Amino acid sequence: MADVLAPMSGNIWKILIAIGDQVQEGDEILVMEAMKMEMPVVAPVGGRLAALNVKEGDPVEADSLLAVVTPA
């Protein structure tokens, strides 16, 4: 399993995939917003999205666990 961590503090702006969806390494999972900048958060490995710990609009701190990807 691979953890997807928040690269910075900010808000979850948009979630792009759902639990159970297949992802490739580097696919965008969600988009964060901080200081009026958008930052894509990508899958660290290919596999299936096993958990999503946030919803759109949630504030998060740097290094918070956002999601978990189970490798294929």
C-alpha cells in the first residue's frame, strides 16, 4: 500500500477519482488549493484507490494522509 500525503497545507479543491478506481503512477488523484495556487496530487504508484480520507473543501495540513493506493 502506498500513502498519498498532502505536499503542503491548504484545502482540497477537487477530487478527481473515486475509491476503487484504477490509477497509473503519476495520475492526478485530487487538486489542492493553497495561497490561490492549485497543486495536483498524484498517485505515487499504479494500482487501485483503496481509501480516500478527505472530501472537497476540507482543510489539510502538510503531510496529512489524503488517500491510499494499493499497488497492482
